[in-house]
Amino acid sequence: MTRALVTGVTGQDGGYLAERLLAEGCEVHGLVHAGDAHADALRARCPEVTLHEGDLTDESSLERVVAAAEPDEVYNLAGISSVAFSWQEPVLTADVTALGVARLLAVLSRRRPDARFVQASSAEIFGDAEVAPQDESTPLRPTSPYGVAKVFAHQLVGVHRAQGMHAVSAILYNHESPRRPPTFVTRKITQTVARIARGQESELVLGNLEARRDWGWAPDYVDALLRAARADEPADYVVATGEAHSVREFALAAFARVGIEDGESRIRVDPALVRPSDPSLLVGDATKARKELGWAPTVSFEELVGRMVDADL
């Protein structure tokens, strides 16, 4: 039986990944920090998952968890997940998202050097990219503390791969689902539009409406993580749909789902919500993942938005 360790197991991707691994008959272990408010919900959905308390900022706790789980596969999904928060807490972001990966890889090198490791990287490593779409060879130009921390982790994975570890960096573009926290603009949009449709709110307040992102369906991206972990040779992979849509388009698609035709008039821009630096166009070229992993997205942009709105209704 394959034993898998998932950090960030109580998050959006972690939950989907745990469910997928369990369905395949794997023994699943999850890393949670003390007092994780989402741990009980995960236990209710996936009682078979063995949870271990630990923290990416505490190497001794990672040592204990790895020793207990003895994983064959390790998926690192933990870390600061908000670009906006990284501007407020850049040092904490570096400690968790960058140095946390260094600690985890160091422990695996000692304890489980043959384990397959997958790092959930981010399109934010490309930041102010000079070309679009971006692929695995695109220069790294992060524009936020979050992006810088992800670059550190991404390149450290490559260093360990060069030393013989089966280490993979999956460069995930934005991916959403009804499990996305409301601190993310996509879920904020779908929750608010659902409330407007029910007459509970009157307007949707957003920041930069023209920011464009490559949005995909989260379970599709979890499928890519599994395929990358089990590929014959470790490599880096861009995981993306290849389509870019603006925040405005996302909002209007949500309004359309609930039959509101004048959605544009329900949107108000608040300058305070505009980020200090916001990459204008991030869209990925997943040709390598398609060819080498046989991966492809299965849910369209409009259907993704619709599923989230339906869940919030």
C-alpha cells in the first residue's frame, strides 16, 4: 500500500487530494498545525486520514511526522496562500513558504530519500512575465513577497532533483472550487453574487477588474499533482488551462449564472483593494504536462464559475 503525506491537507487542494488518494487505496497522512480550525471538517469527510500536528517552521516536528508516516509520496501544499497577506507579513511568508520547504526537503533527504516529492508551486513565480503564455522555461520575475518565496522553494526542488531525489515542482495557475476560502477574490465574487441573487446584498465591491488570470478547476489540478508524482522521471510542469480571463469576466459570468443581466452596474471598484503590484497577464502553456503526463483540464471557465455560484446559492 502506498503511503502518502500531504501538508496543507485541510486546504482546498489538500482535501481533494486526500479524497483522491483514499479512493485509490492509499494510506494517507496529513500535516496540520495545532488548533487548525478546518481539521474537524476534514476528519468528518475523510476519517481514514491520519493527522499529525506539526509546522513547516519547526523542523523537529517535521522530523517526527515523517518518521511516523514513513511516506512513499509527499505532497507539499502547505504555506501562506494569499498574495495580499504576503505584503502584510513578508517575513512570515518567507519562513513558511520558502524556508518551510527547505526544512521539509532536509528531513526527507535524511529520513526518506527515496520518497517522491511534489511541490505545489505557483504562476506567481513568473510575476511580471515578458512573454505569454508562460512555460517551464520562462524567466522567473516575481512581483510580491509570496512570489519570491515560491521562487526559492521552486529552485530548491530543482537542486534536490539534481542530487537524485524524485522531486517535482508543479507550477499551478489559479484553480478554484466551492472549497476556496472567501478571502480569495473568486469565492468573494460567487458568494456575493449569490447573496445579491437572494436579495441580501446590492453590490459587489472589487479591486482591479482588469487583472487577468488563467483559472482552472481545482480537482483537475490535483490530478496533475498525482500524475507528476508518479511519472517515470521527475520534472517541472506548468499546470494551466491556457486561457486568460479578467476579474470583470469572472464577475459577469457569475451574474449570468443567476440570471442578472445588469451585472456591470452591480460592481463597485474600491481603490483600497488594489494590490501594490499585480501582474497583468499570467496564462500558462501546459503542453509539457499534456504530452508527458497525459493531463488536460476537464472543466471550462464558465462551468467552473457556475459550479461555484451554484454551491454558494
